[in-house]
Amino acid sequence: MSAREDRARLQRLRAAEQDHFERTRHSFILDGRELGYVKPTRETEAKLRPDPIAKMVANESLTRERGRAAIEIREVIEALMAGMLARAADFRTSGGRPQIPERIAMMHAQQYRPWAEYLAGRPEQAALRRGSQPIPAAPARAGRCPPALELAIDVVFDGRSLIDCERARGWRKHGTAAKLLTYALAVYADQAGWERNRAEMAAFEAWWGRRVGRASRGDQVRSR
């Protein structure tokens, strides 16, 4: 991890800690007046703001197939957060009784996990499939685009806007978050066989490789 990425990660951690404090600290009453302010929970905020994925599908910045990919990703993450997919042995049954719907277990095993591993850079476990034919992935030293996985979860599960995601990461060039989200969902839709996105994926991966290379060279120059 580069020095820039490490700084950005620490900034996000500090921001998350401050956000947690503001949502959970207690106000108190003094002379009949309430002092302090508690922000609404993330669940309440999510209910009050529009779903960014629905908005992007509606304005056609995402295809319906990529919107469908987002829905499946969200369903699997919800199961993960609930502890329903904590262990591989628990996917189908626990103590002889069904624990989660078969559909969710299959999505996790066949699509979500290979998708996450592809983005994170473990291609030996993440051969893309179209029908029954595996498509071997080319080796990747540092992952195809781990930030795309992180950002997709921020938008799909947490409901964060693309602008918020860019600000949190210190990305000055607007549109970067949209590119990463589109790529992440294109990978999932290709993997599921709903779209053929190999050329688009290859073009993005080449662009991202150049971007990471430039950032790495910049860090090396500044460290001298």
C-alpha cells in the first residue's frame, strides 16, 4: 500500500469514528434546554434519501443488468452483515435445518465471491464464467481494482452518493467514482452472463493500471 493510500485510509477511519460518535453520543437537558445534537442513524438516513442505484438506472447511466447486479450484491452483503454467511458450512443448513434461502447462498458462492475476488486481485479463484465455460483471468500483481470493490459496497449497501465517495477519498477529478462503480457492476453482470463486458473491462483495467502507475511514481519522487 502506498503512502497516499495509507493516509487516505487513516482519514476514512477517523471520519468513520467521528461519524459514529455523532450518531451515538447523548445530549442532555440543562435549565430546560437540550444541549448537544445526535445525528440520525445510517438506517434512518438511508430511508430519507433516494437509492443512488435506482437513480442511475432511471437516468440510464447504469444498465438494468448492472442495476440487477447491485441488487444481488446488496442482498448478499445484508446476509453477511447479519452473520448468516459467517461460515461456508452454514451456507445451506445448520443443524439439519435451512438457515438462509438457497438463492442467497448460491449467489454468494457462484457470483458474489468470485466477483469480489476478481476485483481484489485473486484471479486464480475468480475465473469469470459465462454459462458453463470458465474464462481464465490474467494474473494481477496488486489486484485489478480493489478501490472499485470498496466503492461499490459504499454505494450499493451504504447508499452513499458518488460525490460523497470522491470527497471521502480526496479524489479531485469528478467522475472517477462513477467509472469505478460502472466497472465493478460490469464485472458482476459479465460474470453472471447478463452482459458481455470483456472489452469494457479490459479498457478500464488498462486505464486504472496507468493511473496507479502514475500515482506510484509520484509518491516515489516526493519521498526522495
